[in-house]
Amino acid sequence: MLGEHRLTGKDVAYEEALQVPMLLRGPGIPVGETSDAKTTTVDIAPTIAEIAGAAPQRVQDGVSMLPVAQGTRPGYDQVLIQAGARNREWKFRGVRHSRWTYVEHIGLAGPTGVVELDDRHADP
């Protein structure tokens, strides 16, 4: 975000901040194809491990997105969204669904009572 909504940074619950492309290239990845499938940052390590043929020695939080890239499995329909700020817990927490974004904002003293429910189809 470089000025959209008069804000900068990636710690807000707007589409410009939530969207981060995942780019894959290598064996088993279709050449020249793109997808709008949703993934999360916790899926990066399991994806790289599967592509590399590595066996992680610990339980992975995410899942490999290789099947999504190969078109054999859909991406997520909904994902947890959250952002923290320095010296406090969460700035917001919510859920991003294929159509809706629900967010609860949190202040220094806890929940602020500010809740957003955005219909991204009606108001992209």
C-alpha cells in the first residue's frame, strides 16, 4: 500500500495489503499459467519442501500449494487474516472468504468494537 485509502504499509485489512503474489517456477509447475487461487504465507515452506523433495523434520503449519499450482486442488475458500503492531498483540483479526472480508479491530486496551464486513463483489 503506497497511499491507497491514504495509508501506507501492509498491516491493514484492505485488499491492496492482503494480496501478495506467490510465484512458482520449476519442475512440475505449468509454464506460463496463472491462477487466482488463495494461499497464505505459512504455505511457502511446505511448498518449497515438496518441490525440493525434502522431508521436514517438524510438523508444518501450512500445506504445500504445489497441487494448487498444478491444478489438481483448489486454493483456500477462506483464510485467517491478522496483523500485529510493535509492542502489542493484534491490530486486527478476521477472515477473508472468497466473497466477504470480516475484520475485528483491536486497540491497545483490547477490542475496539469496530467491526467491518465487506462484500468485495459489490464493492471491490
